[in-house]
Amino acid sequence: MLFQFPIYSVVYTVAAVLALISAGTVLWRRASPGSLPFAMSLISLAIWSFASIFESGALTIAGRHVSSVGQYIGIASLSPFWLYFCAEYSGQNKVFERPYRWLIWVIPLATLILAFTNNSHGLIWREIIIPENAAIPIAVYRHGPFFYVFTLYIYSLIFIGTFWLIRKLTTFSREKRGQVAILIASVAIGLIANIIYLSGLSPVDGFDLTPVSFVFISLVLTWFIYRKQLFDLVPIARGILMDNMTDGVLVLDDDGRVVDFNQAVIDITRYDGRSPVGLSIWEMYKDFLPQISHLRDQTDIQVELELPTDPPLYLDVKIDSIGEKKDQGQVITVRDVTSRKLIEIGERDQRLFSEALTEVTSLLNSSLNLDEVLDRILENVNLVVPHNAANIALVDKEGKLRFRRVKGYDKYGTKDIILTIVTRLEDVPNLKHMAETGSPSINPDTWADPDWQKDMPGAGWIRSYVGAPIINKGVLLGFINVDAETPNFFKADQMYRLQAFANQAAVAIRNAQLYEEMQHLAITDSLTGLYNRRYFFEFTEKEISQSKRYMRDLSLIMMDIDHFKRVNDRFGHQIGDQVLKNVADICLSMLRKADIMCRFGGEEFMLLLPETGKEEAESAAERMCRAVADAVIQADSGEVKITLSIGVAELDKEQDTLDSLIFAADNALYRAKAAGRDCVRVFN
């Protein structure tokens, strides 16, 4: 007979069964942060206890060795799972973000391998002795050097995890503090039993008290799981509340950490991080703290939130407390009301826009094209202030002044001269004065005024002047300037009439500018200033049609920034954004006016080269590839250098549609990546 089980092996059996029952219960509930690794810890404990049954009853050295290897499966896995549990339960999840979460298994796996092969090296057990004629045949293990390395390692993992729990105790509720205290006490019992064994203080030489302590630990944990609802933090039936709801749902424990959620809340809030279980609601949505911080410590309320996404996201958020005393957590219900809100905002903006337009003459507001509005203003300013010539100068965001529209200067041969003038506001004294005071200005005789800028190109014939600033909601847009060839041509009352006209014109000009900006934004990427996909596709479809009709060459380039995620991870998203801008600027500087470039998505770009064959396109792509590779961005943590992978495709009989051309360029891009990146490949 190979086994003769002693009476105390019953203790191991009880410990194993209770541990498995507790693990199964925790796995079935799976409601609290850390429940999965905790269940796996219990399974490891059960494996250790189960193997101890056979180790205690084995009659041969070989049997003891095989059983001890089985014990080590539980021993080696127990402490890593305990550390995972402590990390999730105490909110230290970031410590184990991939790939680092697997590194803690190196030494346990190495120990298992050494245990299996111990007979050839003795690094775990130098000797296993079964005393002869002993009343209780307990094996004595003489441990090898690696055993102590392994023991120190697993003790370190247990102490680190326990430290995380202790440090977090003050932030837990009273009930949860009691639960954590029981867990820590259970760990302490096991550690004390193990230390007694390792220090040789066992009542019987070689007798390991650690598996014996498991029966007490399993009894305590089983009682707490069933009677004290340990890991039972979601009291609402999940199937009813969660799975079949179109609204998003988050269930929080009393510490504000996510214990359950449905897929709808992920989709609605556009959350793209790791699993939110165990995260605080504030960590989960840290990018929106300015918008949600006012909800801290709020409950039983319903609010609407606007999140600054692109496009904006509008949410109806309802927060309900759990439990009669409102201290058992919260259920947050989220509904996407963006469509309704955009309709409301559109209606509101349209109403305000209409009200603003009523303040301007119908003639001025007959168009939202800025050049047309400016022309209409100049056509009608003569009804307000008769003159020989007039112009409108606009101030851009950099403070530069440009004469955007002129009327009447053909007679004096100065129209083209004035339209080429670009100057700074402070260099024109009369305009600077109007900008500072916000008031109109009149100059009866320019030749008699020492401050008049007589050397300004095209202004030599002007003898009288009146001007008014164009101001909208406190912002200087530009000026209406009215000139005459005769001194004392204008009267003071005309100056104020011009200002009243400029005030009306300001609304029309600003509306036209906004419309122009919206049109620009609708076809461009806000970060890089490149065209967006929608405009690029529309433009390319037309170019393909023209190229096929007139038998012209046309090439498409698709490029991707190599390992862009590494840039964001190492240097941050601000540097990542700068990299995207730099790539766009470098490529644009090397393109012709006829070429067009768009941001295709993320770190991908697409370029259309009309009247360009694949050889020329390949050369252009090579130049851009090298220019980007040579560029350097300085960041706080070092220099940023990036490379491009580029695919080139040419319009031909096989690739004669936009979709097929994109497919071909994408295929070539894939080949460039497969070839090691930082290179150009042409589709054949």
C-alpha cells in the first residue's frame, strides 16, 4: 500500500472542501472589485490543502516528493493571486497594467519547474527524510537554497498586498473595514503557522502547521461569505436592471467605486479605458472632472451634463442611492440626449441669429458670404456718408490689418496698391486711436494733420477722411474708412451716422465671418488644419472622374506614423498632438498647390496628387518620409523622433474607383510596415 492517511488528514480535507465552496460562491457572485483573484486565492489554498492530504499519507520518499510538488502548485499561485486581489480591492490596479501583471509569475513558475526536477539538483529540497518507527510518520524536509529565495519572494508579495489593504482601511466604510480586518487576520494566522514551521518550532519535528491553519481560515471566510455578504455588494438583480437596458447603468459601492456596469454605459459615455470594475467614478471619467465635479457627494438627483467631446455629448444623468439609509452605494443611470439637445441648441441659436439679423438692414443681411457682405456695405455706405472712395479694413487674430474690400479707388489708380497693404494696427495712428477709444474719427484736412500717415501707399490724393470702428460684442473686427479728395468734405454729424451704420454692419460682418469659419471647420481637422475625410473623399471623387475623362495620371498616398502610441505613452498626448501637427506641416510644405492632404484618422494621413504618376508620387513620398525622419521635437523627457510608413497607388484600369485606390494604397502601406517601417512601397 502506497498511502496510509493519518487522522489529522481529515483537517486538510475539511479545509480543501470549505475553500472550494467559498471560491465557487465568490465566482458565482462576481460583484465586487477583487472577487475573481480572491476566488483564485481560495482555489490555490484548496490545492495546497488537497495535496497535503496525500503528502501526509504517502509511505515512500517518492510519494512525498510528488505530493509536495502538488502542494507547490497551490503555494506558488496563492501569493500572486492575493496580490492581484489586494490591488483591485484597494484601487492599485495601475500597478498591474499589461504587460507587467505577468512578471510576478516568473519566480513562482521557476519554483514549480525546480520542484518538478528537484531530484536532479536539490535546489528546493536537499533531502526528504521519513523517520523510522515514528508514531506519526511526518517527513522532514531539508530545504535547498532556492527554497529560501522563493519563500522571501512570496512573503514580499503577501506583505505588499496586505500593506495596500491596511493603508486603504481609513477610506472604507465601517462594515467594509470589518471585512478587511477579517481577511488580514486570516492571512496573519497562516503566516504565523508558516513561520513556526520554518523556524523549527513545530510541536513535532517537520510538522507543517500551515495547512492545518487553513481549516480555521476556511471556516471563518465561509461564514463571512454566507452570513456577512462578503463580496455581495450588488443587491439588485443584474439581469433585470442591467442587461436589457438601453440606458447606461453604473453601480457604485459606498466608496464610490464601480462594482457593476452594462455595455450601454460604455457606449453612451464613449469610455475607452480598461474594465471600470474597481475604479472610482472620478478616476473612470477623470477627463471630465470639470464637468462632473459638482456631483461629488450628491445623490437622488437628476441633471443634464455637457461633455466637451468632439462632437459634444449631452447626457441625462440620474443618481439614486442604494439602501434605506442611503449608505450602501449608488446606481447611476445615463441616457444619451445629444440628438434632442442639439435640436434645442440649434433652435435657440437660430432664434438668436434671427433676432440679431433684424437689427441689420435687410440689404446687408441678404448674404452670408463675407466678400458679398463687404461689397454690399460699400455699395450702400454712400447713402449714409457721401464720398469719393471707401474701403473696409479687417483686423485678423494676429492684429494684422488688411484692406479687404475697396470702392472708388480705380479713378485714382490706387485700388491694387491698397489691396496689397498688410500692416499692423499700431502703425496707422488714426485707426489705432479709433481702436483704443471705440469711437469714430474725422479729419477735415489730412494735409494739415501732422499725424496723418502721408507716406501710406495710395493715400496721397486723400484730403478729407472719416472712419468708424466695426465692433461686435466688444471685439474689434475692423474699420469702415471713407475718403474724399476735397478738404473739409465731411461734417461731424456724418461721422456719427457712419458709426451707427458700422454698428449695424458689424453684426452682418460677424455673422458672415462665423459662417465662413463654420464652413472651414466643416471640411478641416481641428488639430492639424488638414482637410477631413468627408471633404477629401468628395474632392477625390471629382478628381478621379476628371482624370479618367481626360486620361490624366493621378496617384494616392497613404501614410501612417510608426509606433505613434509609444509617443503618447512616453511623452504624453500634448507632444503626440504636436507630432501630428509637425507631420502635417512638413508634408504640406513639400506639396504643390494642386495636391491635397487630409487626416484620414488617428495617426493616418492621405494625399491626393493629381496629374502625377506612381514614379513621381513615390519620389514625393520618399522625400516626405526622409524629411519627417530627420525632424526632431524637443520634449521635457527627451527628443521625439518619428518615422512614416507610406503606401503609394496609381489610378489605372484595375484601380479606377476611390475605394479600390484606397485599398491599393492601404495594401502598399501594409507592405511598408511589414518591411520594417520607415519606408515607401508602391502597389503593383
